[in-house]
Amino acid sequence: MQCSIELFIEKGYFNTSIRDIILRSGVGTGTFYNYFIDKEDILKALLEDFAEQIISSISRYYTLEKDLYRRFVQTKQLTMEVFAQNEALSEIYSRVAGASAPIDQCLQQFEDRLLQFYSRNIEYGIKKGVFRNVPIPPVAHSILAMEKFLLYKWIVLKAITKEEMIEMVVSFHETLAAGLLTNR
């Protein structure tokens, strides 16, 4: 899988063949097909692992932080730090949309996991009376949209640094969380 990441970055996802991956990794063709069906299957595995890294990072923090405002903001910082620490996967994630229906389905599953996680956090804050009772889907989708936009500005456009990306996401979430708080 690491060889696939390297090749997807060097040659681009579309220009990387399964043969390239097999040659770089040094595994036999039969061995490759014991684990993966095709190149999209590798991408799916990479994105599933990436989503798990993000969600695991957030889940660990949830067990430690009980202040819902702080948790709301810091979990987004943690999310962006995982993106920043995985620049190659972030680039692949930012560039492969629209490649094919299976890839778009994989990206949709990745983003659905994040949306579900974000929605549960907001819902929990509402149930605890800390957040206002707002429609959750638009808030969760705006969070994902902001993260994707700033990730794109960092990784594809190179218009901001990763530190600026993280700072802007945190600032956005501080503002959003302040608006969600019931005691304002």
C-alpha cells in the first residue's frame, strides 16, 4: 500500500498502473491479486485506513475532554493535524474525486463517516443542553465543506501553509461553537 501511495503521488492516480505497483512493491502478481481486485480497491483501502486514523484520533480525545465547546473545536484541530501529518494521502483524497463511480463511492463513504461523527458530537451537545437545538445536517456539512476547502487550498493550490490551514479550521470552529452555545 505504501508503494501505491508513492506512485499515486509521483505519477498521479490515473497514470499509475497495477503493473507499476507490483514492480515497485516487489510482490508477485498473484500475491497482489490475493489482496486487491484492482487499483480502486487499493484506493478504497487507503481511504478507509485514513478515515480510521482520523476517527481514532478524535475518539481518543473524546474520552479525555468533557468540555463540549473545547471538544467541538479541538476535534477539528485533531482532524486537520491528521491530514497535515499524512500529506500524501491528503493529496490523493483531494485529487481523485470524479475519477470513477467506485472512487466517488469510496470518497462518499469516507466523508459519510466524518459527517456521522460530526453529527453525533453536535447532537450530544444539544442533548446535554450545551448547544442550541439547530438542524444538525447543515452544520455537519458546513464543517466538512470548510475542511475540504482549506485542505484543497493547502495541498492542491499551495495557497496556504498547513499551519494556516489548521489555524483557519480552528478559528472557524471557535466561531461556530460560540454560536451553538446556549449560554450566549
